[in-house]
Amino acid sequence: MYNLRLSEEQLAIRDTVRDFVAAEITPVALQPARLEPFDPPLPVDLIEAAGELGLRTLALDEADGGAGADTLTRCLVAEELAAGDVDVAAVLTETASLGGLLFGQMMSEDQRAQYLTNFVENSDFHLALTAQEPDADSGLGTDYHRARAARTPETTAVADGDDWVITGSKTRIANAPIAKLFVVTAASDAGAVALLVPHDAPGLSVAETPRDGGWYHGAMGDVALQECRVPVANRLTGGNRDVSTLADGGSVLAGTPEGQAINLGVARAAFDAALDYAKLRVQGGRPIVEHQAIGSKLADIAGSLELVRGAVWRAAWDADNPQARADGSLADIPHALISQVAAADMLYRAAKDAAECFGAMGVMRDMPMQKYMHDTRLFRHSGHGADDARLRLAEALAGHEPR
């Protein structure tokens, strides 16, 4: 049954992360260097410290050294991390989600034996889904309500003895500059393949994406593969997941409840700052929180946050309980798309309204509000963007099958 009551374990995890964020992340996130929206330094030390709490390995089974966290629990963690620093949340959530997918569904036992111990024991071991190519489709566009064939990667993988030889390039890959293991999609004589490529494999290079020319959260880079060799045994067999589903973007979080939870955390931080300020700022003989204009604005923000949180949690529960659609417990509609569309628009507006509570100070570079607005605006364009998600939702409501 779907309900809003968190388990004792979920509450303990949420509160532990919240305390860690308050003590370790927020003080650093509010420093001037971190408030620069176009070139903030990646807080590597904070990411590693959070990783040591087990936040990189949340999705792994307990037997593998993880927490066995479901999607809702990962959403709780993502929101708390993002309320402190969006880049920390983006890096860790990307690795945690991809780690659960790889080690739980797609790797062979030999591959797990080769990589699992290093992944669990090393707090700087991050993962990157390397699928998006420079000429990738930018969205539905004129293909709305039309048949769309599965896209064949331009990156190629050729079998050569005991190796795969990979040639091609990938663009805007989340976690690429810090990843220790890449999952590379390519076309081969055997069809589409996904290959495990260590960061130090000969022929692989990464160029970090400049912040001012390519807005993003976390770490991002372009990956070049020039006759990059990996053993034949590094091919992912797929297990319970079709490898062709990995070829849709540069981030495993695009369009997921965890991605929307990060957005929610940023907007929540903006609301908390605005509420605290409104209680302190006195104008006309009383705190501005008592002024109708400010009070109404804060009430609207609070409502938006709760509405989006409900949509995100419902989408997370949907992901964890696929049988709920079959038995009619949930409507047979894509809840993840609904939460993406709602979050993208409502949370940007919430952050903007929160900044307005500060008056002219809200847009100053040394105030966090301008960065909260910037960060929530990015979510309107992450993946293929909220407009594309809205069209995909419209297709689903009409019963259109894209393939």
C-alpha cells in the first residue's frame, strides 16, 4: 500500500544525512567560491567524506557492502544532500544509481568479482554512463507522435582477438572527470554493446566541460576513445536490463525521481533561507514575515515544495513497486514524467519567489539565492528538458508507442 509514513530506517538515514550536511557541507557551500554559478570548484573533499558514510553505495545489496536502499530512500538522501550542495548530490546520486544498476542487474559474476571490492572500499571510485554522442537527438521535435527507431551509436567496438577495440567520442558525460569506471555504449557486428572501460585504459581521454559554456551540476566531461582496448570479458551481458536502454543520454539520473529530488533539495534550501530572513528582517516595525505580501509568497513556496515532494515520492514508489500498476493501485501513467514536469517549473518558480523575499539582495553574487535560482533553472533543461518530458507524457496519455 502506498503511504507517506517513512520507516524507522528511512528516518534514521535521512536524519543522519541531514546532520552531516548541516555540520560539514552547508558551511562550505555558503563560501563565496561555491556561490559563483559559472565556475564553482568541485568540493571533492566533501564528496569523499559523504561517500565514506556509504552514500555512494546506497543502491547496492547489503550482501555486496551497500545499504540495499530503495528508490524512495535514495530520493530522501538526494534531497538532503542537495539542500547543502547540489554538486555533491549530483555526483553521489549518479554513482549510487549507476552502481545499483551495474552490480545488481548487468554485471556477470566475474565482472562483479573484478570491480565490486574496489568500488565499495574506495570513496573516490565513481562511475560514469558514457552513452551520449555529439550529434545526439535534442528531443522529440518533429518526431512527436511519430515512430522513432532505436538510435545506433556512432561509436564502434570491433572484436580483435581477446579484445574489443573502441573508437568514437561521447559528450557531456556526468561524472566523467572523476570516474574510475566508464560504461561505454557502442555499435558492433553483434549489435549494440555496453562495455566496461577503466579510466586508465589506453586510448581513453577526458576533457572537462567548462562551466561557463555548458551549464551542469556535479562533474561533466567529453570522452574520446581512440582505439581504446578492453578485454572481451568486459562486455555487459545485460542481465535483467536491456543494454539498449542505456543509450539515451549522458546521465543515468535524467528523468528519474532521484534527479527531481535533487531539484527539490535546492528549492528547499532557497525556501529555508527566505523564511529565516523574513523572520529576522524588520520593516515597518515588524518582521516582514508578518507582511501579507511576503507571507503569501512564502505560503505559495511551501505549497509548491510539498506538492512536488508528493509527486517525487509517488514516482519513487512506482519505480519500486511495478506490480502496483497491474493491480490498479496506481494509475497506468508515467509518474516519473509527471514529477519531472511538475518539479522543473514549480521549483524554479519557488526559488525565484524565495529570492524576491530578499529584495535587491536576492540577485547579488555574494548571496546564495542567485545560485539557487541558477541551479533550479538548470533542471528545466536537464536531459532532454521539461518540454520534451511534457511531450513524452502527452504521447503516453494518448497511448502512442514511440517504437
